[in-house]
Amino acid sequence: MKMKVKNSLYLLLLLLSSFCYGQIGEYNYKQEISGITDQWHKITIQNTAFKDLKNNLSDIRIFGIKANKDTIEVPYILKLASEEHNNQEIAFHKINEAHSSEGYFFTFEIPSSETINQINLDFLQANFDWKINLQASMNNQDWFTILEDFRILSIENKQTNYQFSKLIFPDSKYRYYRVFIPSKKKPILNSASISLSKTKKATYINFDVKSTQYKENQQNKISIIDVTLNESVAVSHLKIKVQDTFDYYRPITIKYLVDSIKTEKKWIYNYQNLSHSTLSSLEENKFNFNSTITNKIRIIINNFDNEPLTINTVYIRGYTHNLIARFTEDADYYLVYGNTKSSSPQYDISKFSNNIPTELKGLILLNRIPIEKTEASKTAPLFENKLWLWVIMGLIIFTLGWFSLKMISKKQ
């Protein structure tokens, strides 16, 4: 009698285990993982995989097959090699505000010995265009030039609201800084901030462009640039190189292709917004946005009443996507993906990321292999149907209860 109870409990646990853990056969592709020597490793997702992944990358799994054919799942954290910004505000005093026949001076003092590389100026004026000089001194007497003819600009009207008034320069360590603005009209400085900005550069992958098409819509006064890539990849960065040397500042919208439908007459393309920004002669025209899987980018430039810009090149890049994974058992491991029904996994290691080593050895992914779908996997097995599962669980519970009552009655 006790043996029957034990067998029933074992069967119940086996059913629950089969229900809870995903199997390799539920995914479309696999790549064998080679080079595992430590507990923690890094796996870089290859570009060829993105076209078969969900946009939120929730259908990635790492499975291991042990010698006894048991399947284990490896926990991982997805990390994008994006920029890391650290902006440290530096305390200062505005000690002087003066003017001469040539313009106006604003002097700042930093009491402590601090390194800086940015001064952000906020003026009351809504519209200005100044080429300023920035000087520095240790004693407020001997001055050295840091920036010369550095342009700051503000434009506010019905069409646009744009301001560029941040002074950016190499790391500098002085006690006094003086900003000179060549203006006959007094600039009213609302506020200023001084900081040391540090940026850890991103690791990008450059994507090959298959074709670039330029269109001018004179009626709506916009330029449309369609950039098609060789394949669907995870895009997160775009740079526009403008040939024109005159000043410009144009609002732009960056979109990505979600899907397309072919009708009897033509293809209909469905785009969604990635970013809204400004194309300006004062900046590098680099744009970052959330990593998105697509093979086509559309850029819309609002020209208003200006002549269209001449675009030389559009560069598209994406962050490197790494899986930080923990391996604890001997097994043959595979990266599997391609499952539209899967949801994001929940692993304990995401709560203890500080305990993960910073230096990790990268693993090698072998050739991608389609996972064969047997007839049994195409037709859902009995235990994958939730209704059958609950029926069987109910029968097991009933059986256990019946045996328990019978044993109690015999003791009495």
C-alpha cells in the first residue's frame, strides 16, 4: 500500500516538472555552445539570430543536456553594451558679472580643486546666436583660453524650440572660469551648472546598408529617407552625415518598419516611431534609441520653408547584446530561440548582479541548426493540454485520498 502511494506521488511530481520546464522542441533554432571552462561566461548574440527573435528578446533560452538525457535550464542576464553616463555636479560661485564695449563677462569660482569639462548656461533670452570664449585662471589674473568662438544658439518660434548652450571642453582643472559673450544687448543669465561628465563608450556593431532612397514631399515640406538593411537586426544608433556647410536646425522623426502587407496594387508599410529629435549644424547628428529589431529605417526631416538638406550618408549601428550566464553542471549546452509563445524568464541571478565577475570569458556559438519538429511535437502531447493535466492530477489526488481513508479505516 505504501509503495502505491509513493508511486503516485512520484508520478505527480513528474507531471508537475514536465508542465513547468520548457523543452528544446518548443523552439525553432539551436546553436551548440563551445568553450565552457568556468562558472560564469559571456555569450554574444549573433546578428543572424535577430530576425528569428521576438522584439523583446524574451524567447532566448540556454538548455543543457546531461549524460542521463535530463534537460537543465541555465539562468542568464541580458546586457546591452550601451553608453554609461556619469555626471558629477561641481559646487561653484558666480563672483563677477561685467561688461565692456565688446561684450559681457561672467566669472565663476570653484572653491575646491575639482576637474570639470562642462558648463551649462541657461539664459532668459529666448532667441540668441553667440560665439563665446571660455577662459580659465588659477589666480583670477592670468587667463588661458579653453574655447574660442564656441557657438551657442537658441531658437523659439511656432515651428521649433531649440537650444544649444552647453560648453563642452577637455578635462580642465582651474579655480576660475570666465565666459565672454560678444553682444551689445545684455545676456540675462538665469542659472548655470558646472560638472564633470564621464562616459563609458558603447560597443557597437556596424550594419551594412542594402539601399538608401531619398524622396522630397514638396507639399508637406518634408524629406523622407528610407534606409534598408541586408537583414533584420537590433538597431539602436543612427548617424546622419549632411553635406551642406550652411547653418540648419530641422526637427526629425526616426521610424522603423514593423510589418508590411501586399495588396493587389502595392505594398503597404507600417512604421512606428523610434525617436523625435533635431538635426542641427551645431551637433554631431548622432541619435540613440531603444534597441529595436528591424530591417528598415525611415527618417523624416521637416524642412519648413527651407531648401532640403543634402544627405551624404546614413550610418546605422546597434549595441552588442550579451548574455551573462551561469553554468553549474556538466552537460552539452545549446542556445535556443524562436518561440512566439514564450515569455521573459525569471531568474534569481537578476537580483544578485553585483556578485557576477566583471571579467568574463566569451563562449563560441557553433552553426545555427533548425530544430526538427516531429509529428508528436506538432500535435500537442496529452500532458501539454492543461485540461488533461488537471483531470489526471485530480485522479491522483482522489486515489491518494482513497488510499489514505482505507488505511485509516483498517487501523480503526
